[in-house]
Amino acid sequence: MENVHNASMTPNDDRPRRRVVPIVDGRFQWKYTLLIMALGVGLTAIMGGFLYKAHVDNTRLLDLAANQLLQAEVMRGDQIFLLYLIVLVVLMALGLGFWGLIVTHRVSGPLYVVARHLTTLTTGRYPDLRPLRKRDELHDFFATFEEAVAYLRGRDVALLRDLDMALAEAKKGLEGDAKVGLKEIVKVLQKNRDALVEAVGTSNTLDRT
């Protein structure tokens, strides 16, 4: 999805304000909402046009020339029928527009949340993950994202634990047998390096940079 293009869309860690209009990604939501509206209104207008034409054709089959009063009433009925048809098309457009914004919000909302969390990750911190709303879409996608963040957090916690152990051994080495302390430090550093190599995907990354 394209980058957020206004200030209200800038990903951050602040809790989002409650929106009166369910718009998170305006470009995405309005694009598909207008497509839905155009399709629904277009089909309704076409079918209504055929129906109105059939109604008018049936009216013309009646011989009303001899009765001007009845002819005026029939013409008035045709106008009311056309007015109802126009009102129906307008209501259809408004209904589809509101429904389209709600449906697209249930898709763009989770993507917006993930974008905010990714921005937090780029700062070197882990986001405070919260579950999506029940009516949101992309629950499986968000669950996979949560699993990835949980794995990365767990890996870093393990690395931090190992570094604490190495630091403790280094402090002991300063006071006692330095060789034993250095062995433990090398062991921890090698373990951390292997974990980073696995994450990066190659052991020769540093050699090529």
C-alpha cells in the first residue's frame, strides 16, 4: 500500500484518535469506495432507466387524448415515478459510499497499525502489540506479524542474557583467572555471531562490506 500522505497518517506510537469518519488511508479507501459506488449506481440507473421507459411505453398505449384530466394525472404519476427513481439512485450512492468506507477501513486499519509498529521497529524498539478489533480483516496476517515480532524479541532477550553472562565473566577475569573468563566471553560472542549470521543469511556479509 502506498505511503501515508497526510499528517494524520504519519505512523507513530501515540494512540490514534477516534475518527468520526472511518478514513485511515484516504487514497486507498476513496478509490475503492468510488468504484463500488460507480458500479452500484450505474447498474441501478441502467435498470431503473429500462423500468421507467417500460412504464412510459405502457402509459402511451392508453388512449388518453379524450380525457385531458386523466392524461394530466398519468403524466404527473410518471414524473413522481421518475423522482422516486432518482431518489433511489442517490440513496444507493450514499449507502454504498458509507458501506465502502467501513469495509475498506477494516482492511486499511490493520495495515495502518502494522505500519506504525514497523516504524517503531526501525527505531530499534519493540512495539506494544494490541489485538485487532473483532470486525477488522487481516487477522491471520496480523497474527503472523505478532509471531515474527515475538520471535525477534525473544532472540534479543536471549542475546542480552548471554551478554550479561559474558560481562559477568569479564569482571571475574579482571579479578582472577583471565583465561577462563576470556573463554566464556569468546563462547558467548561466537554464539551471538552465529545467531546474527543466521538472521542476515550469510557468514560472509562482513567480508563483502
